[in-house]
Amino acid sequence: MLSIRPASSSEAQDLARIGLEAWERAIRVWGEDADRLRENARSAYYEFCTRSWPDILVAEWNGDLAGWGACEKADDFITDLWVHPEFQGRGIGTALLKDIEAGIRARGYGAARLDTHARNAGAIKLYKRLGYRVKAYFVTYSEPLDEDIDKVEMIKEFEPGAGTDDEQGDDGLYSP
């Protein structure tokens, strides 16, 4: 059974481990060398989870930590969504995303934004299935990983057609 709740500070190390393992699985799919980046990524996840635990929602599956998501600045930008590989495919990411979106709506925003690695086709397909569209492609420097990362920005209008000035139809990328 799935339950979602706020994180506690004592869970930072476990949440960082979940993020790292989910990240490693994702990047291995497109052939990235996780071993080369692991220590920087491990440090970044631990620092984020230690610093930002009040902004993290945790998913538990039958009492086990299964995933987490965050909207770090309490705005409309979802910074993280990670499900441990052992728990993927059970709707945990979808449930976490919906709860995070509910918080964004409650804060008065008309849309949710996020970005993900441009080669993370699995995540992009999930987000598209849940109503997001690719808004932009960009390259950004990742200080924790010490390298440039290809990313896509995605957006979900809570009331489609409500009129964002850059609203477009299907982007044709990563079709579900």
C-alpha cells in the first residue's frame, strides 16, 4: 500500500541513497558512465536531502521508503522526483507528482514546471502521459557533476488553454 508524507530530517541519508540509485539506473540506460560521476552525485544528493528535507515528500510502499519528490523553493518548479528502482512501475512517481502538483496549485500557480535530462526518455514519456509538454531544450552546467548536461524543460498547465503566451500543441518529441 502506498502512502505519501512529508520527510523528516533523520531520513536524509536514506533519501539520498534512493535518489542516487534511481539516477544511476536512469543514466545507465543511455550509456553514461555512472562510476565516473557517482561520488559527485552521492555528495549532491546527500547535501540536498540534508538541506532541503522540509521541502521533500516521501513515498512509502508497505512501510518501506520507495521514493521522494521536492519543490525546493515552494514555487511552481519541481526540482526532484526519484523512485527507487526496486519500486518503479507501481504508480509511485505518478502519485508523488500529483501531490507535489496539488501543493503548487494551493500556492496559486497555474502551471507546474520541471526539467530532466534530455536523454531520459522514460521520465519524459511519464511526464507527457501526465499532461506535461516539452517547452525548451537547453544545456546547463551542473556544478555537482562538474559537467554540462542536456536538458528539457517541461510544463503542465493545470487548466489547458488558459492562455500561457507560449502555449503550443504537441511537441512531437518522446511520444507516449
